Amino acid sequence: MRITKPRTLLSNREDEILQLIMAGLSTKEIAAALFIEVQTVNTHRRRMMKKANARNLHEVICYCIVNDIILLAELKEVFRKRIAC
């Protein structure tokens, strides 16, 4: 599921990592799932924070919601799946 609109603030990889963060995966789990290094995940996190002028990932997510980068209907679905587990 893609949670961002095309041509947004985030790169495809950043979008992918943000989806996994919101799904509740840890940095190590994200790295394993995407077959990349933990350091690379952290680099993408830092880039997302810089692009959104955010101090933490919560602010990145809020920025993305306010600017329609994350669609609320799809965000609700992510959380419904988390709660159902």
C-alpha cells in the first residue's frame, strides 16, 4: 500500500520506510525487511526530518498528514491492522 501521493516531499524509499515505521517496525526490522543497513535506515529518517523541518518522526508524520502526503483513510487502515494483531 502506498500512503503518499506521487511527486511528494518524500522519495520512494523514504515513503517505504515511513510506511514501515507507522506499521510499528523497529529500525533493525526495517533494515532487514528492505535488505539495507541500519545506518541507511537512519540516514533516510534524518532526511525525512530535514525535509519536513521536524525534530522527530512524530512531527514528520504530522507534517505529512497536514500537507496531504499521507492520506487519512489509508493511515486509518494501517492502524486498524496494527490494532487487530
